[in-house]
Amino acid sequence: MHDHTYLITRIPGTDLTFNIPSAIGTLVTCIITYFVVVFLTNNVKLRPTGRKQSFAEIVATLIRNLISDNVSWSKFGRSLWAMGLSLISFIAVANTIGVLIEVKIDNVLYINSVTADPTFTFTLAATMILFTHYYGFKHRGAKHYFSTYTSNGVGLTPFKIIEEFVNILTLSMRLFGNIYAGEVLLVMLVGLGTAGIWYFLPGMIGLMIWKAFSLFIGFIQAYIFTTMVFIYLSHKVEDAH
């Protein structure tokens, strides 16, 4: 099944542990994302003449529309556009690495989709939720920030506080669950294909189909994660909430 050993070491003098594969996966994801973005945006022209720039402009327009649907573009959108593009690019690459590359040495996993690690997705989700609090407090002030917890009555304030922690869990577990489940099935299909000559063909066909579907799911989950971040952000900066 999904039989991996994760190389986790304890930091000397503390009770903290360090997940080496996650650190390597994060670094690899950052490097690949950087080169993908450079490739797509290199030699940009006023009028796109190739598919590369056209694809980059489609993604940029998609994020602009996503932001505009949730917060005022003139007030907040321009300063958030780069963050949205960075976030969706990073998560899309992170989600697809495990589909295309998986490095194991002596059954120790070193490189796979870092978003298949619940600790990573929880940290990423917590960082984004904290960012929405910081951004809302900074741009709308303390009065508006605290009014978001009391707008429907003080009695509901404890539930709104609990909701913030629930947002972190749902945001992180949705991403983790989809990517981890996809990688588990990939491992099962590889096992099926190597189980015997009669299973090779159906295993390989299923593997190719699921790899293509996993790539699609990876991009969809990156879009969903980014969308949810801006929905939560709108709760902190828009008067309607």
C-alpha cells in the first residue's frame, strides 16, 4: 500500500522534530516554481505571440477575477495580486510533484508532493488565516476588525472565534486529503501493474489515467485553496460581512 518511511529527526536539545523529506520537498517545490514562473514570463511582449505568454496571461486574469469577486480591486486587489499568483503557482507545483517524481532510497521517501504532508498543509493554512487577520487589522483598523466578531451579536462571538480554527482545519485537510489519497491510489496501481503479467496492462492503463486525473486535481485544489483564502480575507476587509 502506501508503505513509506519518513526520515524524521529530533532537533538536539529540544522535543521538536524535523521532517527532512518535507524540507527537501518544500525546497524543490520553491525551485521548480521559480523556474516555471521565469519560463512563462520571460520575454513578455505587449501582444502575446505564443502559447507560453497566453497561458501566463490566462492565469493572471483568473487570479485577478478571483480577487475582484471577493474584495475591492481598487482598494485591496492590486496589492494582493502578486500574492495570489505566487500562492496558486506554488501549490499547483507542490500538488503535481508527487505525480511526476517520487524519490525513495532504501524505502525512505525523500521527495514527493509536500502537500501530502498534513503538517505542511496545516502550517500553510494557518499562515494564510493569520495573514487575513493581519491584513484586515492593518487596512481596516481595530474597530472594523473586532466588529467582525460582534456584528451578529455578542452571543455568537465565541462561535466566530471557533470558526477561525475550523477554517484552518478545513483549509488544510481538504488540500492534504485530496493529494494524499491520489498518491495512495498511484502506489496501489503501481503494485497492481507489478503483481503479475495478467495485471500489468490494466495496472498501467489505470496508472496513466489516474496520473492525468491527478494533475487535473492538483491544479483544481490549488485554485480552491487560493479561492478560500480570499473568501476568508473578504470577511476581514469588506463591510458586507
